[in-house]
Amino acid sequence: MLAQSINSRDVGRVDLQESSESVVPAHLVEMAMRSVGLSEAVMELGLAWTVETRPYVSGTRGLARWAGLTPRMVREIVGPDGGHSDFKFLWTRTRGASSPTAEEREQMEIRFHSNTRTQGRSTSPKNLSTPISPQRALALKEEELKKLMEGNAPLSACIEGRAREVLVNGMKTLSRLTELSRLTEDGQILAALDPGLDLWAETEGEGPAKTALKPLGRRAWHLAVLCGLEDVTLSVADIEALTGLSKRGAQALLKRMGEASPLLVEKVRQGRSIAYEIRWASNYRASGDWYDDASLRDEIRKARGARDRQVQATSARRGTPAGYLAYRLSTASPKRDAYLEANPLPADADGAWRDLVEAGGEMALYEYLKAQEAEAGPVPSTPEVLVEKAPEVRPAQESLEAAVVDSEKLRAMKARICKRTYA
């Protein structure tokens, strides 16, 4: 078994200072072991890695930005509400819901789904008030690491020799990564394995986010995770066994890595065979000989964050009555014609308003409506002030002079009444 290659040396310890960025190393090892030989699970693995190392991230756009994916890819990867993703790396609490009104919006919330029962699951975004306990954050013990590395026995049993040794050492490195911090060596390794960095992007950025060096891609990130960001020597067959790529795919990966960073990959001859030295640690660890902090930048993520803020500002504006109506009447709404047909403008509508609706400019309509709201003033807290108090109406009364009856008329009336009564 693969676990038999592990020696008994100490796998490290954890800084007892707790923080919201503490991680459970058992989950990192489990994710890596479950991904051995599964090249098609790389995107899902990257999203699960982000959720585990940054449990405070939620929302479709937030998850996409931090994982280096697009919102559409995130929605395709996660499973249904209360269900699992295709490769069971993720459990979905809710897929979220988008709406122009704030009350109807709901953020996507997912977490890593662990198959182990001895270790706690990853922190839920709804339960961040309780800090991770020191016992839970401790680096893995030797027995625990062996048990986790046996989790993908059918695939790991096919890995022999050099690839087996690389995987064992890589899992030892992951087993001591307990915090995401730039202040410690282990924290720097975990920070360098952030899938949202420009280094692991599939494409270069645009405009201000354009990278100086070509990115390595997500396949290279998967290999770096399995190697624990250690300097390794692997053949094409070894890379095939570890990543699940075909021979042509492994060769293409090595070619891309060599073109992106000439110091990263070097071909070496070992007897009659050819192998490749991959210097992960020398290039992407702070203690490496060719380390350059600029290689770990996240300009692409920052650019995506700026675009996300614009989207959020637009959503907040459209969540107001004026913004929502301006959107429905503007050319930005795909259902504008149907809405106008069902809700035509009144015949006595203001001419300026008609011109704005005909032009269909969302911001112009919004500014006009906001000006109308400002002119009307704030909405009263109670409807009483909207009802004009009517003057008190008293029943009509005759004047005192009209109320006085002539005495002669009274005697005549009395005589008639008596005559009818006693007749």
C-alpha cells in the first residue's frame, strides 16, 4: 500500500494562535488523495480547495473570483440544494438566487464534503463565530495520515516507484499546512497553492491585469498540489499516473510549464530513460533559489473584484423602486417591449418622460425618477399627514329671530287643536 512508504518522522506542529484562516490539514490531504488520477475533477478540486482554505467566502461571484473560475463554471460545478457535486468534493447548502430586489436575493453557500468521520467537516459560512479549536487545527499524526492516504486505494495502488515517493512526500507537506499566512514557511506554501493566483490561471489577464509571465494553468496547479510544492523528478508516465492525463496531455503540460518559466522544468537523462526536474520549491517558495514574489500576484482576481463591485452597484440600484422601473423601461431589459405592451404610458404622460422612455437610456430614466422623488420629498411615516383635515361642519340653525313665534299664531293653533280634540 501507498501508506507503507511513510516513515515515522514528525509531520510538524501548528501555531496555537487561532484565526478565521485556520485550515484542517486532513481535508487538504483527503482532497489531494481523492483527486489522484482524476484529471476531470481538477476544477471541482480547485473550488473545494478555496472553500476549505477560505471558509468565509460565499456567493457565486465571490467563489468564482477566489477560485479563479467564472460564475457560470461555479454554477455548473456545484450540486443541487442539499446535494453533492459530481465528484463529491462539495456539499451545497444553497445554490443561491438572484433578484433585483434585495429581499429575494440569496447567496450561494457550499463547503467541502469529507468522507472521513474522525475529522470535522470544513467550517460552514454560517458558523464562523466559533473559532477552530487547537485540537482540530493540529497537524496530522502519522496514523491519521496513513488512514487518509488509503482512501483512494484503487488508484494509488497503480502508482509505483518514483511517483509513489513523490506523492508520499507531497502528502507529508500538506499534512502540516494548518494556516494561510505569509508569516510562516508552511503558511507561505499554502498561500502559493491558492488556485486563484495569476500563476495558476488558464488565460492571461486583460488590460491592467495582464500578467508579465504566462500562467501555468490549472493542470499544473493540480500537479503542484500532489507534489506538495516540492522539487521533484518525474517522467511523463509518472505525471500520467498522478494526474490522470494522457501521454499527450502530460507532454503538453510539461511544454506549457517550460515555456511559461524556463527555470521551472529541465529535461534530464537517467540511464536510457528521460525524466524532468520540476523545481516547484525553488521557484515558488520564499526560501527558493529563484523565488520571485511577483510570480504569486493576483491582479486578475483584483480586476474581477472591480468588475464585481460594478455589478453589485448595479444590482443595488435596480433593487430600488426608481432603479427597477428604469431598468424595466430601458433597452437593457430584454423584456422591455412586452412590459410596455402590458403597461402602456398614460395618454396624459409628461412629454419629457415619453422622450426618455422612447430613448431607453437606463441611467437617464433613473436620474429623472430620482429627481422626481427629491422634488416630492420624503415619504411620510404615517398616512395621516396625507389626508387634509376638513373644517368641522355643524348642522344649519335658524337665527334666534326666526325661532320666535307670534303669540296670536300660538293662540290660533291652540284653539284649532282643542276644537278637534273636544269636538
